[in-house]
Amino acid sequence: MAEPRPEAVAAARWWTDTITGTFTHDVGGAAYSASYSRALGDPGGREWAPEQRDAFQKALAARFELLCDGTRWTPDDPDADRHKRIVMCDYGPDDRLVEAARAAGLELEVGDVPSKTWMRINPGTVIVSQGYGATPVVIWSGVEDEEIHSG
């Protein structure tokens, strides 16, 4: 299999950093931090071993690459079929995140991912809206290899 394109790698890196780092849950305006949610028994933002992080990120990039096949990926019209390239975590993790975690020997649970979050992987950009009603943010842009990372 060929190396995943930069959009898939950037998207996988954002999810890896977000899931294994600290994020704020925003569920309808009631924001609370991952550390607060862990205190309530919610494991969001747990620490993973470096090899687990690497395996997860690699498996996730491969899954995201599948979203970028020829039927869904038109660089001349980046918004074409954009709904087919969305990763969504609402009341639980997106199936692609769950599958990549399992490939890394982990199980994802509801509290492991930021609620009400979606990501769109477009030719040349990766866009995320993290939290209820959040403004979409470009987290990666292929323009001059410029990377914008917020998470």
C-alpha cells in the first residue's frame, strides 16, 4: 500500500494528539475538561504508550486514505462529495477511530473522544469543528506545506 497522502496523515495526527492529550468536552454549552471527566469515571485523554500512539496514528491514516479514493477525491473541486469524507464523534467515537484503536490493541470509549466533533478531510485542507456549535477551523493546509494545528 502506498503512503497515505498528507491530508490523511495530518488528520490522523490531530485525532491522535487530541485523544491522547487533553481536550475540552463541549456538550451543548456545558463544557468540561477531560481531566474533570476522568474524575467522574470517564477516561478521556488517557495516556497511551508511544508504540500504541504510533500504531493508532498509522492505522488511522490508512483508514483516512480510503476516504480519499478517486470517487470521493476531486482536487479540482474540493467540496465535491465532502459529506463522504467526514469523521464524526457525537455520542461515541467514529467507527474508523474505533477500528484504528483496535489495530493498536486499545478500546475507545465515549469519553475518549471530544463530543460533538466533526472533521472534514478535503483536498488541500483538513477542517475540524470541536464541540457543540463550534466554528470550523482549518487544522492543516497544504498551501506551501503550511500546518495549522489546534487541538
